[in-house]
Amino acid sequence: MIKKALVTVVTLVMVMGFTACGDSNSSDSKQEPVSDTATSATSTEAPVEEPATEPTEAPVEEVAADDGIISMETDDFSVVYSRHEAGTDYEGKPCLYYYYTFTNKSDKNQSAAVVTSVKAFQNGVECGIAISTEGRPEIENYMKEVQSGGSLEVCEVYELDDTSDVTIEAKDFMSFSDEKDVQILALQ
């Protein structure tokens, strides 16, 4: 007898629970929001026309004007052109000495060799790295680590084919973006 009474009580509690859940769901389904399109489709009133407006132009992003020199800023470093000069490499072939100031803006030590990518192009082709016999300390600075906030003048040396213009491209070595700064050097 006790078992029958217990089963009956549990069954009633479950039925009441399902009924309560059913009531809340059915009341929710009755109060669904009606979209604007449904309202306009079933409405007998004439649609209200909005006044005609002239199309507006999308805001144009302001792009910094190219200053013609390498002056690149990232979150971690900056590279700013200093000077350049023509010379010869260890074989007596023409080369370009390209100088820039590297500033470490990150919170850890880093070198220009690790975070920057400065390339030279002549006649549309990337110039190779030239080997200089001159003891210029700026050439060695390329590999030196710079502490946070420090700056160092760096020199990279590139092979030249002739005396035509050289295009320098600087970008973040670690970035997958195509953002770069470009400079054209006239050698004549």
C-alpha cells in the first residue's frame, strides 16, 4: 500500500512539473516577437514611405603621405633612413651602403637582424648582400641586440649591377602583412 501511495505521489509531482513546464513554454510561444516584415505583410494600412535622401559617401581613411624615405614605425621597433653611399665590395664590384637608425620599442632586447626586413631592388630584381672589407662598425650593428628604448645606427650592404635607381623596401620581418615603407635612391 505504501508503495502504491508513493508511486502515485511521485507520478502526480511529475505530471504537475510537466504541466508547469508546458504552460510556460506555451505562454512563451504565444508571446513571440513579431518582425517588422511580418507586420507590414499582414497590415492593411498603406506603407509609410521614408523621405528620399541623397546617398552618402563612405568615410575615406586618411593615408599618410609617402615622404620618400624609409620612416617605419611598428609596435616593436622603428627604422628611419640616415644616409647612403656607393662603394665597392671585397671583389671591387659596386655596392650600396644603406644606413638607418634602428630603435627598439619592445620590452625585450632585440636586434635589427631579427625583427626588420630591409631589402634593396635594382631593375626590378632583389640585390644580393655584398661583403665589405671596410671595417664600418654600423655593419656589425646589424646583429647587435638593443635594449628596450635604445637606438643604434645600422648599415646593410647590397650588391649593385649598375648605376640605375635602387628601391629600398622596409617591413616587419615577423609580420604576415604586406605593409611596407618604400624609398627610391638615385645613384647618379
